[in-house]
Amino acid sequence: MRLPCPCCGWRDLREFTCIGAADYLERPTADAPPEAWDAYLHVRDNPAGPARELWYHDPCGTWLVVERDTVMHAVTGSRAVEDAQ
Amino acid sequence: MKRRASGGSAIERARGVPFRFDGREMRGCRGDTLASALLANGVRPVGRSFKYHRPRGVLTAGSEEPNALVELKRDGAYQPNIRATLQELHPGLEARAQNCWPSVRRDVLAVNDLLAPFLSAGFYYKTFMWPRAFWEGLYEPLIRRAAGLGRLPRAYDASLHERAFAFCDLLVIGSGPTGLMAALTAGRAGADVVLVEEDRQMGGLPLSQGGQIDGRGADGWVQRVLRELQGLPNVRLMPRTSVFGVYDGGVFGALERVGQHLAEPGLVPRECYWRITAKRAILASGALERPIAHPGNDRPGVMLLSAVASYWQRWAVDPGRVVVFGNNDHALTTAQALAAEGMQIAAYIDSREDVAGEAPFPLRAGAEVVGTRGRQGLREVTIRARGRESRIACDTLGLSGGWNPTLALTCHQGARPVWDEAIAAFVPRPGMLPGLEAAGAARGCFSTAACLADGVEAARAALAELGLTAPDIALPEADDSPYTLRPLWQVKAPGRAWLDFANDVTTKDVKLAAQEGFASVEHMKRYTTQGMAPDQGKSSNMGALAVLADATGGSIPGTGTTTFRPPFVPVSIGALGAGARGKGFRPERRTTSDTQVRALGAPMIEAGLWYRPSYFPKPGDPDWRTACNREVGYVRKAVGVCDVSTLGKIAVQGPDAGRFLDFVYTGTMSRLAVGRVRYGLMLREDGHVMDDGTCARLGEQDYLVTTTTAAAGEVMRHLEFVQQAFCRGWQLRLCSVTEQWAQMAIAGPLAGELLAHVLGEVPDLPFMGYQPVQVGPVAARLFRISFSGERGYELAVPARYGADLFRQLVALAEGLGGGAYGMEALNVLRIEKGFLTHAEIDGFVTAFDLGLQGMMSRKKDFIGKAASGRPGLTGAERLQLVGLRPQDPTAELTAGAHLYPREAPAKATHGQGHVKSVCYSPTLGTWLGLALVTNGRARHGEMLRLDDGLRGNRCEVTLCDPVFFDPEGGRMRD
């Protein structure tokens, strides 16, 4: 498997670490209710199909949002977390 | 030499090659495979079958071979399951038959064959059920002794393997007419092409079948195309290479036999594991001939017809008198061609009624082979035609049940092939696997002319996708005769008819499986073990499927195939693990003082990938603790020196650096004065402690964060995440500088005095202060921090000066009655002071648990703040950090032990907590421990029982404050 790093181009899977769904970018505000924090920390969808995932490219230190189909394994997009919305 | 005809395109007859098989001296030719050499030497059984230990001969001439698996001597040990059909002969090669004792001709376990009526599918499952107690003591050892194909060598595998990476526009898998034309088309278009071929020689089927291409001998045409390809700088030819797996994103796994064929490989690796990344790929892997399941079809001498032709054409192996048994036109034309070249064809048997043709041999239409004879090898076959049986004497039976496209690679990502009635075989669907298309025989185009055209067509399509222009290419003329067959999967006659030769599965076993309810193809496979041998059923899957469909009354496409998974061919573990042995698997990180501390005799311990000195022994030390106590004494009474460069160092710089650090630390770093250092705690977002360390403000916009040795990578990744995800637009940069600085701790009452020797004067630096200093001409950094509770400094110099600095500091310390100290002493010093490491910060603790709740700012948001306030993460029910002192100071404490009320049994329900770290404190003359105890802070003075069931250690301990020594901290501040 290969992933496109916006900084380095297409690179082998072994250079990356995945930490799961890109929901982790939607950090609640400090005063959000406990339910919001619970959902943010612990609740994740497990989609069969298109998914947005957080990957870290170790060699260059870039965090990415990768759009990937978990059924077809097709990588359809990748953006640096800094540029992703 | 016996059994060699004239000719043989692959061998150099003049160059004899001596080798040994099963202890017998033999001679082959240069260019032989082990299989062709054995056949040429008249060796018929080359191994014994798995279950019934029946003698087995060579069946095929390629990597799909189920029978001719041998043990090959290499690097002093016998490697099992080497396919003789792929192994090239070299002088001095030594091989032996496997699965037999004492020899392949006389094998004791051949008695199993007499028991065959009892050893049907599922025999083990049914027989070894009861009595239950017999399983472990009797059945399992017995079965284990008899099971397995070949024996694994016990010794460490000393053979060399390599891994390598390749990238290309177009990967062409297979170098037959299809692959050659595809590579030629793409090569002329300027594409970056890799052409891989499993065989030593490129060319595919024409090498074995002769015939004409482009008005000349097929072999000549192949050589001409290869010469052109070799001349193209953008084409790379890789013979002896098998593609075994297709992975996501156009990544292909391939195994190259680099030195497997060399008598003395020296430093040439045996195999190379390639990862080939290709933008597009063409599967031109051809097709495999399938055998026919007729009674007695496993006798040595029964071969695939294509193998008979291959051994004749390429290696000039004379098969003697040959009977050909087929069901298709290709079988007949092959027999005719072989007879024309002088092979003795005793008869041609075809199951179809309507077969006719000119032939110099008897042609029996509507006939079947219903039996064979010959103990160690075929002597005669029994033919049945119109209900009448007759016998024909022969040495070889060539089987041709039709051809199966070699499509396994197209299914590696889960797609299923489709059934093609015309050729009675499964074919790949176009677009089954993104970026890979099958062409030629691999998708069911069987004539040479069709293959040539299909190769060009596939290359054109790939070039269009690559944005390249395909050149006009003239199609060579070649044979275009149609291929027709009438399916014949099994001959219905008494006697055992084999499907899977390697795992001894007969048609009866498959029928039995269906009868007993294992009617799904995946169940049948597991129940009978069909297709589960090293050949993965390449010659048996289709036949077994057809017999199953027949038994269940279903159709073949309705029954479906089993799942194709990588690897397509066996891959040795050594090749998969190439480059990852020993230090390749776990590299060593060494500090700049490494050579010196090893020269001082220090045993090294691992800390992450780093190696650090444990202690520094002196002559006459009775044990390691003596050294450890001495080093603790250096620090408490004089001065000690320790290399602490392994701690993570992260530079955080920019106008927003302080704001950023406020967000990742529980405390406030933005208000830290320049030249000051603060202890900081980082939490994970779930509210637990991630790491602790110091943060120094070197300049207005310049901070240096330190982490523990173990968590350096995790912290760096975390900081990168927080910055990129939540601090967009903030002006700061992060950089790991761990390896750029060598940092030495100088600790003890005389630390200032030692530094005066290095810096020229005692630095006027308050506790938790920082200042830049000069060590001679070298710009250095001096921090006044302490991990021992004594007056302590850490002096950092650029890494290239680390070794010199360490040597100088140790010499000066020794002059002051101190010296170097190792990890053991460092641990004692920090436990005496209640300082934390990852022994305590175990991922489950909160700042509250450690008594550090005061470090959590109430005035700002920071990572982990919201979650750390959740119910259950604070309060009396938490395990909290306490100190432990034994009642008897000499009673040893052990880390990992659990704590219970004094009279309660050692049961989880009574558990009060557990011990995280222990040491013997020479300073206080007692054992000490740090533990996590439920509501521990409120229980100082209480007595508990320490119980270490693993080590059998029990003693009574008193809970106390975790700071045992100098609780006011005067020693490190003054």
C-alpha cells in the first residue's frame, strides 16, 4: 500500500502511522459538556466504504487526512492536517 | 548417460555436472534442473506422498510441481520442500528425497497405503476423539511425528537473503509470446518496463513446444525479441523471479532466486525479496495444464503432457514409450509434433468419440485410461474403450485434461473469476484488480497468434493510461489453430484416482466430504486438505471443484472457487525477513560516551533502542550492588557524572512558542523568564499523564523541551499533531535535537567545584536556572537541574564534543573523590527523592494520582484538561503514589508485588495496590519502594503486607510520603 504525502509524494505504507478516524481533529471547546468530550475521545464510526483517516508521515513529521475506501482500498485524497478543514 | 535424446535447447551437453541424490553419485548437464537431471538418470520415484507414503515421480516442469519436493543441502543444512523442477543443477549439488525412511524406494511408512481404506478424509477428526486423555499423551505426539512435508533444519539459518525495491511504469509478469510482445510494445514506446520471468530462460511455452513464429523457429524469434529488449535502456529483464503477491497501490511482491543455482554463492544472496511498485501491470502468466483423475494416476511416470514435451525439447529427456491421454485438440497436435521429432508414442487415447487425424501411432477415440501398473514406476496402462479393456506397455503417460489460465494474482484483492464454458476454465474479469490486466493465455486466449496480438493490445491500453503513445508494431505470424475440448475431470472406474498429489486427496475423499455435509468448496478444501500443500493445489483445484460439483449435483461456476491468497508460490521466511535480522530488526543507538563506558567494563542495559551503562565495576567488588552503592555515595558525598544524552530534546521556537507550550503542558510556560527552567507535565487528551520533563527558556522565542528517553518519539509526534491540528497559523517551529547535543549530568556537593575546573569559575546559577557557557572554545549550555536531590547541573555540548567532555568530567570527578555513575545508581538516587520515571507513569495514572494536581493550571485550556476532570479520575478510589518502607530494613522489596491488608489472603478482592519501583538505599540503610495504593495519600503510616507470589517474597511495609530523603529539598537548592 502507498499513500501520498503532500510534502514527499507517494510513499510506502511502512513510513506511515495511522491513528484512526479524522474525527480526532474536531476537538470540543474547553467548556463543552461531558457528552461532547466522551464522543470526541471514544466514539467512532466503523465505515465500510469511504473513510477519512489521520495518518502521520514519520520521516517528514506531517499529519495527513487521508480519504480512503475501506472496502476497495482506493486512496482518493490526502491533505496535510494544516490545510484540511 | 541414459535416457537422453539428441538436442535439448537448455543444456550444454559437453559440460557434465556431478551431483548426488539420496547418496547416489549422478551426472547431469549444465542447464539441467534437478528434475530434468533426475529423469535423465532414470530416477523415477523422487519422493513419497504425504499420507499414504506412495512413491511419487515428477509431474510437471514448473513451479506448480506437487510431487518432486526434495531436501537440498545448503549452508550446511538440508532445506526442505525445494521444488526439483525449479532448482537448477550445479556441481556438487546434494539433495535427498523427503517423506521417506530409510529410502525413497523402501519406505517404512508405506504401510500407511495398506491402511488407506481407513485413512479417508476426516480420519483424524473422527478417530482421535476419545478417550480424551489419550490426546495429549499419545495421539498428538504420534501424529506430529508422522506429519509434515520434509523436516525443518534445527540450526540457525546462515544463508544470505536480501531485499530490494524497484519502480516502473509497466510491470509485465511472464515472458511468453504475450509478455514479450507487451514488453516490446511498451519498451519501444519509451515506458519504464520491468519484465519478470519465473524460469531461468525467458520465452515461455515456445521454449517447450517449438513451432514457428514469424516464419522461423519459435526459439529464434524469442532470442531476437530478447536481444532487442536487452538493448533498450528503459527495459529491465528479471529472470528467475516469481511474482507472488499483488498488494494495494500497485505494489507487487516478487522473489528472485539470485544465488540458489550457484555451487559457491559466496556473498551472493540465496534469494532477494523484491517490492516492485508499478503504475500499470500486465499479467502474462500463461496457463497450466491440468491432469485427469483416473485410477492409478499417481504412479511415477505419469506426467502432464506439457511436461513430457518440455523435458524433451529443453533438456532432451527421452521418456521412453509414451501413451498420451487427452481430451483436447492441443493434446493431439502435441503428440503428433513429438512423434515427428522421434519420440516413441505408443498410443494416443482421447475420451472424445469424434477424434480423427493422421498419426504414426494408434489413435484410440472414445477411450479412457482406467488403470496403471508398475511398483516403482509405470510399466503399463489399462485402456477401456466401448466397455472393453486392453493393456499397453509404456514408460510414460502424458496427461492433458485441458488448460487453466494462471489467474491467481488477479484474485489477490478479493475479486472472483468468471467461468468460460468454451475452455471449461475460470478466466479473470477485465478490471478485476485496478491497474492490473491479464492478457494472452492468462485470460484464456490459447493460440500463439492470439497471445501475440493480445500482448500488444494489453500494452497499448496500459500505455494510453500512462499517457504514452504506442508505436505501430507488426504482428508476427504464428499458429492460430483453435483449441477445443470436451471436459473430462474424472474417469469413473474402480480404484483410487488422485486429485491432489501432494496431500494425497482422491476423488473418493471429495465425494465423502460432500456426503458428510462439507459441500461448500471452502469446507471441502479444509476437510480433505485438498489444495493446502506447498503447491496450493495448482494442479488439483479445478479437478476437485469439478468432482465436488458432480457429487453435489451443482454446476462448476455455481460451486465457485476457493479464495486465492498470496503468496502464489512458496516464499521462505528468510527472504521475507531479509534485512530485519539482529540489528536490522532492532538497531542500536549509542551515546557519544559509549566507547568509554564500555571500556570501563560497564554492563549495558537497553533503554528503548539506546544502550546505557548499568554500573561501573571495580576489581574486588563482590556484586553489582557494591558498585551501585559506591556510585550513590559519589553523588551524595562528592560528585558523580552521568551521560543523560538519551533524554529527548525538542527545540520549540517562534513568537507563539510560549502559547503553544501552555497548550501542551499542564503548567504555564509562557511566563517563564528567559534563563529559567520549569518541571512540566504533559497529559494525553484522555486526561492521563503522557510524559514529564523540563522546559527551559533559552531566549525570548526559544524553548527547549526535554522528554524521558522512552517517550521521546511519542512526545514529538504528539507535539507535531497538536501544532498542525489545533494551532494553525501560529508562528512556531518544532525540531528534535536529541542527537545534536551530548548532555552530561554533574551531581553532588562538589558539583560546583568540578564545574569550576571546566568553566574557569563556579557558575553563579540559581536552582532551575539556565545560561550559555563556554567550555574552552566550545559554546555549551548549562542547566542547573537535579534528578538526584543533590546540587546538580547538566552541561550540554554539540554531540561531536561529547566523548571528550565525558572523559574530562569523569577524570575531574575522580580527582574529587567521585566518578561516573550508571543507571542503577541513578535509579536509587531518584527513588530516594521520589522522582518519577515511566515505571510510575505507566499510562494509567493521572496527575492527581501522582500528587501533582497542583501543576494543572485552572486559568487556561490545555490538552487533557477537560478529560482529567471526569468522574473516576480523581478521588479516594484512585490508586495514589506512596512511599514504602519495610518494617525490617533488610527485607527486600520487589517491584510488581501486590499489597494486601496484613491478615487478608492474597486475593484480588483484597488488593490495595502494587509496587512500581524498589531499591536498596545505602543513604538511608533500608529498602525503599514507590507504590500505587488506593487512597494512598490519606494512609501514610498504615502497615500493609507486600506479597510477591511470582518470586515468593513476603514482608510487612509501612506507607509513607514518597520523598524519603531531604524532603525540604535544601541540598539541591543551596
